[in-house]
Amino acid sequence: MPRKQSTSRLPLYAVVVLLALPSASAAVADAGTGPFGVTVAAPPTAQSARVGALFAAGRRDDLRGGHFCTASVVHSPRHDLVVTAAHCLSGKTERLVFVPGYRDGVAPYGVWTVGKWFLADAWAAGRDEDSDVAFAVVDRQGGKGVEDAVGGNRFTAGTATGATAVTVTAYLNSRDAPVSCTDKPRPHHRMQQRISCPGLGGGSSGSPWVNGDGQVVGVLGGHEDGGATADVSYSVVFGAEAAHLYDESAGCHESQVGSS
């Protein structure tokens, strides 16, 4: 399931108020200048266009208010790969679509059908929270992949947790445009990392954690499907398993494949 709505989740007016609040910690890091730990409306940029919302395919002609998780384009040889949380895709039986740069019912870069998705063995066997990452191959349009339309960040495993700040861009269920927050992750344990960003509730699962080098070093998910509250979020630490899953999905091998 996508990250559950939480009783501590900030409503829409509270997220907007955060735009005017000063940060307790403004600093310069590879992901840019603070304020850190403040959730704001994400402006339409080349970077935010690589992040999109997931919908059931039946909502293709009526997108407004119908998204349920977040995903983002990652670089791959075929230019057709997105990354999200495994719990966003696990158990899905209906067809899905990915809409990069989605805003207010509009798909500025098209609606892309999800063809296949890839889950780690440990997740497929027992929903191991340390394996809560997934890749999906989206169908090509006119011979082009989604990466040709919006670009793609590099999926990167093996980075040190908290080495740099990251920016999390998310589609909350209550909003039809993305929000973002920049902060420095902290270790939760060896295979989980956490970040303190207010108001990242339902719909934020699968949101990419992108550092200043354009590398995806986390996706919102993992511990407690991303966290028991909306103000502290988690991600799997990408290691050998995640790197292998990326290689499998980027090469579109048939093992470890799920489909809609």
C-alpha cells in the first residue's frame, strides 16, 4: 500500500504556511542552499519534471485527484525506467500509468503506461522492509523513452548515508502538484536511513532522494512503509541488492519481473 495517512500528517494549509517559516538550519551542501527541513511547493523545473505521480490506468482521461504514489525517471540504456517503492507496486493487478511533471490535472510530458516492474526477491518472498525499492519499465512512445522526454537522474548504490543533503520531491494525495524538502539523511540502522521533513504523508511513497550530483540515493519507503508519522520519512540504504535489481530492470531480463 502507499504510505498511510497519518494523524500527524499536516493538512494542506499547514504545508503552505511552511513556505513562510525560517529554517532552524540553513547551510550549503551539495544539494544546494537551505533552508533545510522545510516542505515547500516544488516549482516546475527540469529536475522536478523527472518526478511524477502513479495512477491506475483507468484515470488516464481524468487525472485530477487520482494519484496514489510517487516515482521518478532514472537513467537507463533504453531510457524507459522509473524507480519507486516496492510497496507501491506489490500486489497491484490493474494497469498503471506514470505521469512525469504532473500538475493540476495536466500531463505536460505525456502519460506513460507501466509495462513491467521488478521487485527484489526478499520483498517478493516476505515484504522485507530492507528491500522496499522497485523499478518499472514504461512503454515507449513514438520510438522514444520517457527519459528522452524529461531526462533521468542516476540511480546510485553504495553512497554513505548523510554524506550530502538530498531533496525529496513528492506528490501528496491531497495535492495535485508536487512538494519538496531538502535535508541531510541520518542512519536509522545499517539498511535504513531517515530524513526529517514535515508533512510528507499519503502519496509520498516512492519519492526520490536526489543529491546535488543528480544521483538518486534513496526512495521514500522502507521502515513502516516510509514512516509512522508524516514528519520523519525513511528509505532503504541502496546496497548490492538494489544495484543488482537496477541491473536486472535496466537490462529488462525476465527474472524477478512482476507485471500489471
